Amino acid sequence: MDCQIRKATMNDITELRELYRALEEDGVRYQPEHFVIGERTEEFFQGIFDSENQDILVADVDGKAIGFVHVMILQQKKVSCLKPQSVVYLQDLCVREDMRNHGIGAVLIRAAKDYGKEHKVDFIRTQVFPGNVAGMRFYERNGFCEMMKTIECQSLD
């Protein structure tokens, strides 16, 4: 399978909406207290495409976006105890379910890392749902490791 990585365009919105829906369904399954199925408007995509600090990179097979990674360049919080670093934040990554386990996710991770090199960032970061064991294994196979855990309390009593 010949997979090319390229920046998404407005022509990719139909496929991207389908991929985001699959991603949101995962969010609802893993954390229904935080996630709902949303609607990705043309304005949502145009805002990303027009931004100077983020892009959607798509895995293209035969002119169709079969996967994507949404990357953002962020600066670390300006706190005296933190090094002033920049990061590629991997906001979202999804590959069409019928195309998984063919190395496309790894190609998207490589593209996100290359994006970081181009923008001279210090590291790459993302988040994984605690119950997403397969997702964690995927990221570990691609060079990620757990650095911190986010915890929260649902009760304010």
C-alpha cells in the first residue's frame, strides 16, 4: 500500500469528519463523563488550516485521507521551575479502522516527529486514555514513555 503524508485541505473534510467521529466514539467509551460526539464544522478545520502553530497531516492512499494526526506547536508554561521549551503536542491521531495494523499510525507518528524537527521543538507529547492499553503499547513502540499521570477528583464535596 502506497501511503503519502501531506497537509490536509478543505477537500479532506468528509474523511476527516468520519475519522474524528471514530475518535470521539472512543472518547465517549473511555470517559463518558467528559466526552460527547461533536460536530466538526468547516470553521473548525479552516481555523486549523489558517493557524501558524498547528496542522492536520493526513495519510493519503489513492487520494483519500485514511488517517490523520493533528499537531500543535506549544510553548511550555512560563513558570520559573520549568525549562523554556517548545513541544509538538499531538492533539489527535486516528487511522480508519479497516486500515489499522498496517503501519500507518507509525508513519503518522514519524510525520509528527519530522514536523517537530522542522519547527525546532524540544520534544513531542500526547495523552492516552488509561484504559486504552493498545494505544499505550502503540505509542511506546513509537518511542513514547510515560512521564506524568493526570489525576482528577469528580466530587467537589
